[in-house]
Amino acid sequence: MNIKTENKTKNSGWRLDLFLKAVFYALVLTAVVHLIILQAIPVHGDTLYAEGSLTEWLQIYVLAITMLLFTWAGVKDAASRSFNAAVVGFLSVVFVREMDRAFDKLFDGAWQVAVVFIAVITVLMVIRTTGSFWAKVKEFASRPAYGMFLSGMLIVMVFSRLYGQKFLWKAVMGDKYMYSVKAAAEENTELLGYCLIMFSGMEWLARCRRTGEKSNA
């Protein structure tokens, strides 16, 4: 195989990779939307997005998958373990917050105790590995995974909260205000943000696998 043919193969390879990733992400989002629709069809009124709804559980499952992706990334690339562990710690705090009702069944305020414990452990770990941690933060910030992660967090922490404010939806619907519409807007937007964070974990895992294979070669 000559150089021109080899370069042509490499160029077509990364283009196909980009296309397949776009298709995969689109299929995941399509599946999520269809699950939301299936949830809405048999349920009506304010019980649609009550505690234990499908959307709430989808958020938890997506978060759990994302934590596993970043954990796996740390296994594949030893140099990024402190960074990946810090991300998992942060996502664990978010996970516990989403599961606050379940934790509070243990005792009142249990989820706050769990959050503080996880946060302290995460901060101490980062302090012990400051050099390698910030080096990986810099690398992560230069990768596509960072854009997805940041976009997802902004949607979850900022946009969905503002978009789901009751006064906005009361202004839109007036006397026909329905809590389920407001909840659908907020919860499903939040779910989109978590999906983007999960896609970030997939991108970063692929990067860590390549880095790990090079270092072991």
C-alpha cells in the first residue's frame, strides 16, 4: 500500500467514525424521547411526573452509566485516574441529590450527609494528586468531550431550572396552567443534559483507551 492510498484510507476512516457517532447519539436520543412518549400516553394530570416517574428513573440510569464510563476510562488510562475519579465523585454528588427521597428514608437529611462525605473524599484525593489532576483537566478541556460535558451541566444546572420556573408556565398557560406541562419541560430538558454528559463520558473513554494503549505499547 503506497502513502497516498494509506492517507486516503485514514481520511475516510475518521469521516466514517464521525458519521457513525452522530447516528448512534441520534438513535439514543430518539429512544429516550420514545420512552418519554410511552410514559405520557397512559398517564394524565399531575401524576405524570410524580416521584418515581420513568423520566426520573431515566435520569438516574443515565447518571449511573456515565459514572461507569468515567470509571472505566480511569482503568484504561492510569495517568487519568485521579481526574476520572474526581469526575465520578462529582457525578456521585449529583446522583445522590437525584436520589434524595430514597436516602431520606434512612433518616432525615441522609442525602446531605452522603454528599458531604463524597465531596470530602473527592477533594482530599485531588489534593494528593494535584499535578496529574490538573494536567488531565487541561487535556480534557481541549477535547470534544469537554464541550459535551459543559453543555450538559449548563442544561441541567442552569437552563432546566430557569426554564422550569412555575411563573413562566403560568404566564404561558394562564388559567389553564397544568403542573404536568411545567414538569415535562423541566424534567425532560434535564434528561437531555444528562444524555449529553453521558455522551461526553463515551468520548472521553475512547480517548483514554487510545492513550492507555499507546502507553502500554
